[in-house]
Amino acid sequence: MTTTINLPVFSEPMPRYYVRETFFRPQELAREHSALPASLYNDLQLVLKRSGSENLFIPIRSMQYQAVVEGAEIIFVDSQGGYAHQDGEGGRLIRVAWRPAPAAERESLTDPVPCEIVYYFPGLKEIQWRLMSEFPPVLVQILQRQREKSVRAGERRVLPLRRDP
């Protein structure tokens, strides 16, 4: 199964731009039930909503991985390898996918979100552990930059204080 989407690339301080990417979904090797911490899920939803797009590309530089965030799924590809060709189209191979359950099933914003972790290659358990530790700080950085940018974008005025005689 292939997916081709135009991804907005979040890359500060450079302006946002779009990249057309094709992703191949290899045959599933394993699946496990897990949960995403509430803070991670909430940050993912906030970054996606603020992007103004249906999907968002986020580089995880410390791992040389790339995340593609969509409403129903987050896919991860290895930026150093895993490229395939099929029917004259080239694209990256999805390594791991997170499929969170709909958030409406949570009773509180602080509850973890049930999630299926889908593995498409063997031996990716360690990569999954690293994703859970190295992806959240990337999202926090993005959110911090977005906050700073919105503060800078607002109009500021300094008015002299008049003293009544």
C-alpha cells in the first residue's frame, strides 16, 4: 500500500514549505497494544492543529528518523535508509506506526491514550523505546517556538504614564 501526501515541513527559523513524499507500507510483522502518555498525545494534537494542515512532517534529528503526524496515525521512517520503488514510483518505507484510539474515549485530558504500535520490520522494539523518549522533547520544542512566534507576532505598545496635576 502506498500513500502520497504533500507534507508541510516544520523547520524553524526557515519558513514553512511543502514536500511531496510517497510512503510504502510493508507487510505488518507485529502489533502490540500500548498507551501514549497524555502529554505526548495532547502535544501531538496541538502541533497538528496549529499547523493548519491534515498532516505534518517532523524530523527527529537525534535518531535520524522522520515522523509524519496525521489525525489517526503517526508513522515513522528512517531517513538514512529504507527506500523502495514500485510501479515507477519511489518512496520511503514505513518502519513503525502509532495508531491512537480516538481521544473522545478518554474521561480526562490527563488520561493516557490507548494505542496500537505496528511494526513493519523486525528488531524495532529498541527504536520504539527511543521514539517514546526522544520524540516528546521535539514536540515540546516545536510548541515553545510556536508560542514565542505568536508572542512576537502580536502588536506591542508602550505608553507613557501621565500624571494628573
